[in-house]
Amino acid sequence: MPRSFLSLQNVTIRHQNHHVFQDLTFEVQPREQWALVGGSGAGKTSLLRAIAGELPLVGGRVTHGFLEEYLEKNPVQDSFFTYKSLVALVGQKHRFKSLSTNTGSFYYQQRYHAADAEDAPTVAAYLAEIDTVSTAAKTWTIDQLVQRLRLQGLMAKQLIKLSNGETKRLLLAQALLKQPKLLLLDMPLTALIWRPELTLMSCWPTSSPQG
């Protein structure tokens, strides 16, 4: 029987002291792409965060077939290597950090204050610092993503000065540079092309798509 890419069996997810999902079961097969559609507050974001390991599971079982397959082909010695190393989540909000405090302390008006804006790294510096624990051949490179996501004119720009659309494209580049096997996109079209209440979960292919 073929191995599932990801399997959730009778999973219960808790967030802010209440159960978001109870006894949730589904399977994702290799190379499938899922769209999770629902109204505001339906739990789409919580589900993605739970799959990414950011929210606790209080019941049930999750099987990470993509991790098992990866380890068969790429044995690793790092004891900190887990399924989370092969998952990238692009959330609705960025988590950029300032240079002076190394914390996510940006605020919206900061882009209008020159002195404050200089406390943010540039797009080029931000991308250069992204690392991956994956030992396999890289599917995506910085040069590829800069071209695909039209980041060429933004490389010298401070992060805090980016528009919402530019920020989303940068977050997509960040996620792909981690060479994920599972890519989770929360409200992926926000600030790009508006489409309500859409969330995607993609079993990312082993080679970059054409076109």
C-alpha cells in the first residue's frame, strides 16, 4: 500500500483553551495540493499551525510520510532534525526582526520615519541569512526566486518599507528557500489577487515547476 504524504487520524487541536477540531481525520497523498475553504473563524489558520507544529495536538495521531521518505534517502545526524525541518508556513503576518533588538518590533508608522526604518535589514540581507537544514539537492535558489517573484528591484530596500504585496512575495521566497517538502500558505492571495477565505496546503514537488 502506498505511503501517505501526511495522515491525520482522530486528531484534536486545542487553541486558547478550547478545541478547534475534534476527531479530525484525513490523508494527503504525494503531489496533491489541497485548498481549505471556510468562513472567518472556521479554524483554517489553526489547522495549518497545528500541522506545522506550532499548536499542540491533544489527541489522535499524525504520521509524516514525507519525513520517513526523506530520511530513507537522506540520513541525517542532527538530533534536532524533525518533520518541522521540512515544513514551511507562510502566515498572514510577517515576523521581521529589527537589527538593533533582534525582535519583531516593527510597527506600521515606522516606514515613515527614516531613522527607524534604517533599523530594518534589506531584502538582500534578509534572504542571504535564510538557511535550511535540508541536506538534499536544493530545488530553489535565491537567484531563481528573485526572478520568479519579481524581487529584483527590492533587494536594496528595507523590509519595513515594503508594501503588503512586496512583503507577501518576500515571505514566499523565504519559505521556498527552506526547501520544504510541505508548504502551507495561509490566505495566500491576500495583498496579491484578492479571493476570500482561501488557504492552501501543497505537497511541494521535488523539482521546480515550469512556466
